[in-house]
Amino acid sequence: MNLKIGIVGLPNAGKSTLFNALLKKQVAFAASYPFATIEPNIGVVPVPDERLEVISKLVNTSKIVPATVEFVDIAGLVKGASKGEGLGNKFLAHIREVNLICHVLRFFDDKTVTHVAGEIDPKRDLEIVDTELILADLETLGKQTKPRMNAFKEEIKRYEIINKLITGLGQGQKVDQMIKDPDEIILIRDLQLLTLKPVLYAFNVSESDLSAGKRLNLVNLPLKDEEMVMISAKIESELASLTIDEQKAYMKELGLEKSGLERLIQKAYQKLNLISYLTGGEKEARAWTVPNGTKAPQAAGVIHTDFEKHFIKAEVISYAEFVKFGGWGKAREEGKVRLEGKEYVMKDGDVVDFKIGN
């Protein structure tokens, strides 16, 4: 599946600096992997996965194809956007197709970079963006018409949900807080409501705060740990211009194990409940992204739609065992490769060879 993350935030929150860092990574990525498409407002970057390098050596292939994430740059949002302020709410169309929203909140204090709303206040900034997204959803819901007299029960149920959401949004609630039933979500999925989308909050901090591992004062922010990522857009921009060895040395100097981008992608996978399975053959070593709980035929369909239709079985081994036995040959000899059928549920790190019929 293609994972799309939309980056939003107030002007001068560091959103553009972060996205420009992603663009630098994209250029380097595209140089090695020509299939990456570069567009003005999209940064296509690889999902860091050290397992692929190991697998490529074991199967003797030089081609590595990581999973990718598309970061979509959304125009800076200002208070009153839903009423036409700034660029108005036209930019919201770009958010509707993303899987997850990354909301950049400014924590760094820099006198040379003015804040459009005055002093540094992440709680206020969060509320401004949330309010504009709520107002955009209210506008969408307000355009829905009442079902006709002989409407199907699904249409009637859908309209009941819409009315419930309009009431809740008017009280400042988000759609994802009001609706949990998967069947109800399906009924309104076509509306692409913005406050139904999962959100990660990227706290854009100064270099000194990040390197010191400072715990920010989050008392006034109603967020959970799994929703937050501390990041320095400035450091990400600097890292993007360095070689891999230089990046490692710089992060070690700062006391960081992973870059902000890596931590952001990792949190996105967790938030969306995604996993990666791996394939390794003479042509390439590759990672494939699927929702957790995906069965083998549907996982095969991610490679090619015909693979799901003509699925026979899958040879599966864990990454750890694949490495332990040095690849397919020895693992098969030792009976460590399992044959799995249509009901097998894929696990993160499974190394798989699908068997497909005609």
C-alpha cells in the first residue's frame, strides 16, 4: 500500500524546513531508485529498514527496494482559513487523500523567525488548526441532503450519523472522538472527513532541546505519548545534506539513536497499525507494507493483483531464522521454512516466497 502523510501547521512552524529536508532525501533516494516520482509538493522517501541490506547479501542481489512514504506538503494554515483567510480552505483538498496528518507545532524560540500568532504557544496553535479542520468538516456535512422518503435503511442511518456529527463538531469534538463503529465509519467514508484521520504531532524544537533530550512541558496539551514526536526541522535539514556515515557521526554527537524522520515514520506505522513483510530473491530484496492482520493472499496481492487471485501457498520464515540459517537454501534443508495457506496472518519481518498458479 502507498502510505501518504500530509504535513500541516501554522506558517513559520518549521513545516517548510522539514519538508525541504524530505526533498533532499528524495533527491538522493531517486538517484538510487529511479522509480521514485518527484512532484513539487510531494517528497517520496524510503522507510529505513536495516534488514534489507542483510537480506540482499544473503540472496546475493545488489538491488534493494525499501517501502516508501509520500509526504505531502500542505500550504500553511492560518486562523480563519475556513472563512477564506490566507489561502482559504482550498488547501484542504490536499489533505483529504492522505492516510495520516502530521501536525507540526512550534516549540523553538527564534527572534529572527516571527510567529504569525504572536508568542510561542503550542496549545493555542494546536487549537487553531483543529478548529479550522472542524469547521471544514462542518461545511462538508452541511452540504449533505436529507434522504428521500423511500430511502434505503443505510441512507437513513448515514444521515442520522451526519446529524450526530454536526452536533458534536459544533461543540468542538472531532469525528474520531464520536464515531468508533467500523460499520458507521464505512457509511461516511466517502465524505473524507478531516477530523476522522489519525494525527501525529511533531514538536519542532531547538537543537539544544533535542540534543539534551529535554522533556517539554506538555501539561496543557491533551495528547498521548504515541501521538507525539520530538523533532528538530533544522537538524533534519542538516542531516539530509550529509552522507550516511556523517549522519551517524552527527547523531551520535547529539546523543540520538534515530533521526526525527525515522522516528516519525515508525510512529506513523504504529498509529496506522502497519507492518512490513520482506521478500528476497536474485532480482531484489524488498519490503512491502500491509495492515497488521493481513492474510497471505491479500499480502501477495500488494505485489500484484493477480497474485491474490492465483495464490496457492506461501513459504514463510522469520527474519531472525532467515539470517541464522544464511538464506533460503540452508533454511529449507533444515526444515525451518513453513508452508502457509490462505488463512495465514502475516507478521512483521516475515520473509516470504509466494507460490502462484496460472
